[in-house]
Amino acid sequence: MLVAPSILSANFAQLGNEISAICEASCDLIHIDVMDGHFVPNMTIGPVVVNSVAKVASKPLDIHLMVKDNNFFIDLFSHLKPNYISFHIESEKHPHRIIQKLKALGIKPAIVLNPHTKPDIIEYLLEDLDMVLLMSVNPGFGGQKFIPSVLKKVKELKNMINTINPKCLIQVDGGVNDMNIKDLKDAGVDIVVAGSYVFKSDDYAKAIKSLKI
Ligand code: DX5
Ligand code: ZN
């Protein structure tokens, strides 16, 4: 299991130190939640802060867009060469076009599904995706409770992936902790995002290790 701590739960007054700490604690990716106050009822960080994060990060960036205008935000972040940029299917009229744009920029495209969204909607996009992110909370805030129905959805998606594009990874984001990690692993998840579980712990290395099963 790969682990991507979400910096949304970090201490923003100490952000540089927090990024260094999770990199030293053997995280695999750094998950950056970008919210615009329109697609979700919250706002987080924009290019000024993300540029600073990229300077201190020694692990690849995984940018999760929760925005109405994906095109605009991709243009803001593409120069940082993040490993992944994920965008919500619910916010995009032309997902295939966005996928092709990301590929042309050398960024791995990923699509995010909200808790209520069925995986069938991405059947004809799956062959072009490097990752699908299934939300296990409603997007917008850290520290929410895990929605267990995502486990069924992971299994459904895994079947589609095995048939269409076995290289595509499954990521789950929201409420992940040491109590649900085994179920996620058994269902077929490859990468978990964990915000509050990592950053509210006393020992980041221990928390990250407990998810790497
Ligand atoms: C929610 C974000 C998540 C969030 C996860 O909209 O996409 O990445 O920070 O935080 P926890 O792990 O605390 O649910
Ligand atoms: Zn996220």
C-alpha cells in the first residue's frame, strides 16, 4: 500500500517543517488538496503556497483538484511537474480533453469520483487513466468519518480495471486510518490518502508505517 499524506491537516504555520517531516517519515506521495470555494464549500491553497511546498518536497506531488474550472488550475500547477493531477468527474464537461491535456504536459491523469458517483461513468475513459481516486468522504474537509460503501465501489472498479486497463491504480481519500486499512487493502486499493490520521499523530513515521500493509 502506498501512502499519500494530505497536507490539509498539517500545521500551516509550520508548513515547510511539516512537509520535510512526512518526507523523512517515508511517505510515498504528498497529497495537495486544492479547493476553490465553488465546487466544494471550502477554500485551501493556491499557486503561491503550492510553489513553496514543491520547493521543500522530496517526494512526488499528487494534486487533488476540487474546483469548477479544471483547465485554469492545471495551467497554474503544470510547471511544477506533479506526478498526478486528479480532477472530479462531477465538475468536468470534457474529461477526455482534460486527460489528453495532462498527458501532453507529462502529468499522470487521474479522475475522482464523489461518494455517490457510480464507477460506470468512467468506463470509456479508463484506458487513458493512470489512477482513479474514490472519495470515502464528501470532498471539502479533513477529519470526516469514512463512508464504508466505498469498499463495494473499489471492488466494482477493480473488476473494470482488470478488464480495461490493469495498470490503472485505485486511490481512496477520506477518513482512512489503521482501523479500515485492511479492508481497503483486501478490496484492492493501491494508494491511500491520510490527512488527520497522520498529522494528528505524535509520530508521523509510525502512523505512515501502520498504513503500509
Ligand atoms: C477532503 C480531502 C482529503 C482530506 C483527507 O476533501 O480531499 O484529502 O484532507 O483528510 P482525512 O484523512 O482527515 O479524512
Ligand atoms: Zn484529497
